[in-house]
Amino acid sequence: MKKYLLVILLAIVCCKVKAQYSLNYASFGIGISASLNHPYADLAKEYNNKSFSATANYFFTPFVPIGLEFQLGKLSGGGDDIDKDTRKYENNYKALLLHMDVQLGEVIDYRGSELLNFAKNFYAGAGFGAILNNVKTNRESLTNLGYVFPGKDKSTNLIVPLRFGYEFKFYNQYNEPNIRLDIGYQHNITFGEGIDGYDDPPSKFKNNALDQYRQITIGLKFNFGGETSYDKDIRGGY
């Protein structure tokens, strides 16, 4: 009888420990996000636009997501009355990116500290991918008659995203982080001149840096499937 009571007592203790700690998480998930974009290309004036994306996520750990992201958006700049050479562009682009983030919780012991438990969700990351540019431009100068601006309306460029931000985790009844709200900044460096569609020689026009664009992003991730465990309490405690 004592043996059975001991087994029951151990079971109750184990259940209590499981209820208090958050060791399990789902390895797979999907995400959606919206961003405010701003390009840094070769024209005097650039404009804010929007982009939207969907991401398939694999969580190597609860604090190390790897994402394959498909993005659609718009980048634009210039104008007849703004650019002295009457250049302007509108780029309705698509991009495919593979990126990995590392949250601070992966490298610090946040247990027992309210401050570190809050800080654990800050992240930095990077990746690579491609941007497919689809640009509408002025090809013929209205101020330098006869001059045709070199470049391509459709092109593909290698892109490197640099990312940082903060992720708010929301836990289900089993203390697993199944919904995540992400607020982040992403700076995308492209290797080419496709964003604005102009590839003018630097001797004639400003063209002294790689085309880039930044994004201020808000997104949601939903976790499901592939449940596994972590070696620290994910939720943390004080």
C-alpha cells in the first residue's frame, strides 16, 4: 500500500512540476507580417511604401527560429518635379529570403531575474535571398534630350537582410509559446542596381552605393507540430 501511495505522490509532484515549467515547444510554424518600407537607392527623393510577407518557420530552439519568407511589396522614388534629371521609378517587387534569428534567451541564463526574463526576447539575425524587381521608370531624360538612362526594368538581385527586434511570446494552457508577436527592423542590402532600375555611370549621376531598403515590421507567428523540449524553462520565473 505504501508503495502505491509513493507512486501516486510522485505522479502528483511530476504533474505539478510540469504545470509550473515551460520546457516543451512546437518546432514548426507559419507567420504573416506587414512592413513599412523605405528605399535607399540613387534618386534624390525616396518614398515610404508597404510590403507583406508569409513565412514558414522551423524553431531549432524556442529562441532560434529559421524562416523561409516570401515577400511582396512596393518601392518608389523620384519624380519629374523632384529629380532634376526627371528620373522616377516604381518597383512592385517580390522577394524570397532565408533567415535565422538568435534571441538573447539562447545565450543567457534568465531564470530568477525579471529584467533578464524580459530581455531574453530581443533578437538579431541575418540571411540571404533574391529580390525580383519589376520597375516602371522614365528611360528618356526630359532635361538632357537624347540621353537614355541605362538599366533594366526587370532584374533579379542577391539580397542580404540584417534583422533585429523583439518578440512577445504568448503561452497556451500547457505553458508552450504557441503565438508570437514580432516587432522588428530589417535592413536589406541588394547586390545590384535593380531596385530603382537605373544603372547610370557615377561620372554622370549619383551611383556610389549598393541599392538598399529598410523595413519596420510587425508580424505574428503561429506554432504547431513537431513538439520537442528545451533545457531551460522557456517562460522563465522569478
